[in-house]
Amino acid sequence: MALKASEINESVRWQDLTEGLKIFEPGTSKQFCTGEWRTETPVWDQEKCKQCLLCVPYCPDSSIPVEDKKRKDFDLDHCKGCGICVKACPFKAISMREGQ
């Protein structure tokens, strides 16, 4: 019997986990920090940003939060560092830096 994502914690034995730690229930990505294997990190320059929000729909990990119709800084817990946002920004307000 596969564990639910909410049941996985430090006390669960490895033998009780699914192979490859596969999660078979939907809607669990916010429960896991998946940005830790990023090799490059996006940097947001608020001065250059025009709040056009063109970067937001391009992010495959939904790591660009929007609040009150304005983008906020990156959700680095989930950003994989793919750099798609850099190419989507027409104002060059996003750059990538090496490392986490």
C-alpha cells in the first residue's frame, strides 16, 4: 500500500516508501521542496521590472508568485533554475547566477 504524501516524514522507513519515491496522488508538489537541485538561480531586478507579468505563465514550476496583480520574488523552494523566465522577460529584469 502506497503512503500518501502527507504521511511521508523522517520517521518512515525507506522500505515503506514507493520505488523512486513516486507519489501517485495529485496536487502534492507544494509539499515538497524541489528547488534544491538547481544549478543556477534566477535573480529578479525590481528596478528593471515593469510588472508586465509575462514571465509568470512561462514558469513551468509556478515559481513566480503574484499578489495584488504584482509579481513577487521567486519561490526558490520550487524553482528548478531552467531560465525560461529570463528569455520571457522583455525588460531584462531577470538574470541567472551560478549556484543556489
